Amino acid sequence: MVSDAYDKLEQELRRGVVVLAVLSQLRTLRYGYELRQSLVDRGLPIEEGTLYPLLRRLEAQGVLSSQWRTTQGPPRRYYVLSAEGLDLYQRLIASWRGLNKAMDHLLEGEHCDDR
Amino acid sequence: MTADELIDGYVADVVTLLPRRQRRDVAQELRSLLTEEVDAAASGRASREEAARELLAGFGRPADVAVRYGSPVTLIDPADTRMFLTLAIAGAVLIPFSAVLHEFVAPAVSRRDLGRAVETAWPNVLAWLGLLVVGFTVAAWARRRRPDTGWKPRAMPTDRINRLGRAAATAFFTLGTLVLINPQWLLRAVTGGRAAPAAYQAFAYDEGFLRLRGPIVLATMIAGVALQAALLWHGRWRPWIRRADMAHSLVVCAVLTWAIAAGPIFTATPTDQAIKGAAALIILITLIDLAVRTRRHHVRQAVAIRE
């Protein structure tokens, strides 16, 4: 029961950072598989069934722009941050750092209480 | 099946659930990505097909993946689901029960078929469920277009009663009970004794009813008057009065159902059917009222606990 709850809550935590993680890797053009590998290499594996649809949703929202390219191998759709996406990314970073700081304070406080 | 056929089948299952304008583009991209994933997973394996099967099994249900490509349409808001289920279950219980009551109202006892009555009620249950879905969908759509301003404060109902209103209702109920004891008396009082004999005959009770059912119905009504008198005396809902009132409501429903099911109440068929129809309506309203009051009572109890 608690183990189920852990899995769900951990999944929710990860879901909260997926968008920021994806945006962080799309300052340069990347296609889906390449992006996933890049996230795996940096310690944040994201399921394919979640990542690929997410790219299309972000594109539909104007956060990303995309283009088909055939220069290296088969045709692939490449994504990159749009101008609005870049602005959004900067704001999300600020928000993330604020949250991180607040969480650090909260978690440090908990350690102090334990002592 | 080859790995490419497996991929094509999966992609087809995903894009068939997408809007037409998205299908071609998503199909092309998803096929290319899956092919690349399978190629990477197949390196070091004996079979590319096996790698494809494993990858696609872990990719997720096509319907779930398709939903992630867009904004899923929600017909009934999750916040409304409990209310929807409550109303749906209430309808699924009350509609067949009303059909059974309707069968009891019918004059010929020998031709009663309760099973058939319940069967004929199912289309109405389905219509009720359809109506609920449409109603909740429209409400959710309207709320999305014009978001709710939030919660509006309102006073919590108290245990106190409106004595004047309750006294008037009790007097009306007592008068009704007296009229039912002897309806011909009311007819005589209204017409000054000039009504035709047939009119008096229309309000003559059936002998069988007077033997057992009549006295029990009367006792139930008198118990109701006594409960209302106790409530008036105390001026507020005491816990025992509330419990007794709820139990009394249940008894009223049971007694009235039995009274209309067991045989004629009046000798004249039109009067008999009219009174049975009215009784059936009282049973249904009492049951709904009982459910609403029980729910409110539980809420009040939950809010009253402060420690």
C-alpha cells in the first residue's frame, strides 16, 4: 500500500519537472529519440509514450517550433525552443529555483527538528 | 509479423484516435521514432521482432498515448462525478420502483406483473442516465467557458424550527387525517347534504381495507401528528425526534406501499385509482426527502464535531 503510494507520488514529482527538463535540452535543435537519449544520459529517463506526445503539445502551444530534416539519415522532426518558448523557459527556471530554495529550507528545517 | 508491421499496426491504433488533421504528421513522426527505438533495442538481440513487441508493450495503450497528443475532452468533470453517481443510482432505483407502484395502482390485481413492470422501466432508466450525461456535460462546458466565481457563503441550517409554519402544517395534516377517516363528511359539509347518492358512494371505503389496512394507515398518520406535536413542543429537532421522524418516514413508505398493493381502498374504481396514485406520489417524495434529510443530517453531524 505505502509502496504503491510511493510510486504514485514519485511519479507526480517527476511529472512536475518533465517539461522544464525537456525545455532545457531544446535550446538547440533535437529530434525525439535524440532528446530522450540526452535526458537518459543526464539521469532523467522519460518514457517514450510520455515524451513524444509532450513535444507535439508544446509545439501546439507555441513553446516549441519544429521542422522535418533529412540531412542525417531518415526524415526526422526536429524541435527547438521558439522565441516565446525561450522566454517561458527563463521564467520557469526562476520559478524552479525559488521552489528549490523553499524546499531546501523546509527539508533543512525538518532535519533540525529531528535533532 | 515483422517488426515494421508491428510498428505500423501500433501507429495506426494511435492515430485513429486523433483528429484527422494531426494523423498523417503524427503517424510519420511516431513511426520514425519507434523504428529508431526498435533498432536501438534490437542491437545485441536475436530478433528485431521480439525487440519491437517488448518496446510497444511498454509504450502504453494506444488510447492513452493518443490522449497525450492533445487536450482530452472531459464530459463529466471529476468534481461532479460523485453527484452524477448519486443521481444515477437514485434514478436506477426509483424509476423501476415507480413502475412497480404504478402496477399497484392499476385496478386489476389478478393481472399484475411486477417483473414486466420493472422490464418496461429500463428504457426510462437509460433515458434518465442519458439526460444526466447531457446535463452534466453542458454544465461542465458552461463552467469552462465562464469559470465559477467560487463558493458563496450561506447560513448553516440549525436545529430550531419555525413554530408558526410547523403548526400550520401540522393543523393541515391533522385536518387531512380527519377527512380521510370519513371523506363523506367533507362532501356533506361542502355540498350541505345535497350531493347525489353516487357521489357519497364514490367515497365509500372497501370493506377489506377497513378491516386491517385502514386502521394501520390511520395509526401511522396519528403517529405522524404526535411526532409533529412533540417537535412543536420542544421547538427544535432533538436527536430522538429526528431518529423517530426518519423511522416514521420509512414506516409510512412501507405501510402505504402495502396498503395500495394489497387490494382496493375505495369501492369506486376512479376514487380508488386517484387515492392510490396520490399515495404512490407520497411514497416517492417521502423516499427522496428521506435520502436528502439523511445526507444533511450526516453533514451536520460531521461539522458539529470540533475535537
